[in-house]
Amino acid sequence: MKLLIVEDSQRLRKSLQLGLKHLGFTVDTTGNGREAIAYLRVNHYDVVLLDLMLPEVDGLSVLKEIRHRKKESAVIVISAKDQVDDRILGLDLGADDYLCKPFDFDELHARIKSLIRRKYQLHNNVMVFGKLKVDIDMRSVAVNKQAVNLTPNEYSILALLTMNQGKVMTFNNIENHLYDSYSSVTRNAIEAHISAVRRKLKAHQVTDLIKTRRGFGYYIDAVE
């Protein structure tokens, strides 16, 4: 799951980046509104954390740009502006949530998870595919309650496919969701990660979960 932090305080921006990366999120950051719009034009983000007081282009203008382009990113405004009118304006312009500074990091994390559940229509943080369970909170995979030991990249790809069940995910989709804008990844590397996931699942007698749509990408059938 990929986040964009748009915050002009370098100290807060760095703190949020480190904390969210530690929790397993892929994170891009900027302290500039104009640069945020550039990021949003070329990348997919599950959630955008958006300060309002930004240089060059203010946060409300960034929010308008997101909604004008019909981006599916959820937006949490994080702002020192704590007046009711400010919160109402942010929500009216399309923000999904509004959090006043200073805020508790655990509360922010809970709000991010809530928006991601809503976006992917998850009733809880555990997805079940027969005898396979993928726990989004714990970042773990188990078959018949026996752990499947995946690397962080392997887990992230499997979680992405399960959360987008019934949809073909291209190599560009996978790269854009799971790697930040400063990372370089090859098609061969993604194929190697998927091959490793399949091999480890097969060792637990799960043999036909990840399917290939040749020439397009990978998918997992939707659960009826």
C-alpha cells in the first residue's frame, strides 16, 4: 500500500515517513504543493496525507486537483487549522478525513487503515481464500494456521493481488503500488518475487491461487 505525505515541516515529514515505512507502507514525500501535484499525475497512492499550508501551491488547491482528476486516492488532511469552518471546507472539497495537529501517530495509523478497508471493501483486516489467510494488520500469511514465510516484497505482492481480487494487475500496476518514486525495479525482479510466492504456497498445497493473464499480468479470482 502506497502513501504520499505532503507536509512542509521537514521534521514531521521525516518522522511520518520513517514510522509508516516501519509499518510496511511504501511512502513518497514532498513539502511542496506543486511537486505534490506532479507526483499525483504519474503515481497511484492509496492514501494522501495532506497539509494545508504549503509553499507554491496550497493544500486546498492540491485537494481540488486530486478530485478534478478523479483520482481514487483517499485524502487525510493533517493541519494546524483546527477551526470548524476549516474542517468543513476541507471535507466539502473532497477530503475523506481531517486530523488536527498535533495528533497521535497511532490514531493516524488507525485512520489510514480504516480508509484502506473502505477503498478495498474489506470487512476486516483478514482476507480468506479457502485454507489461506492473509492478515493485513500483522502482514502475515497462513495456510491452515501454519505460517507461510514470505519476504516483505513477496508479502506485499500477494497482499496487493488479494486486495484487488478479480482484477488483473499489470507489471506497471505492481511497480506503482509497491515501490516508491526513487526505487528502480525490473520486470524480472517482480516475476522472481511472484515465482517465489507460488513456490512457497505450493509447499503448503496451495497451487492455483495466483493466475497469469499472458501478456497482461497477474490476478486472483474473486471469492464468491
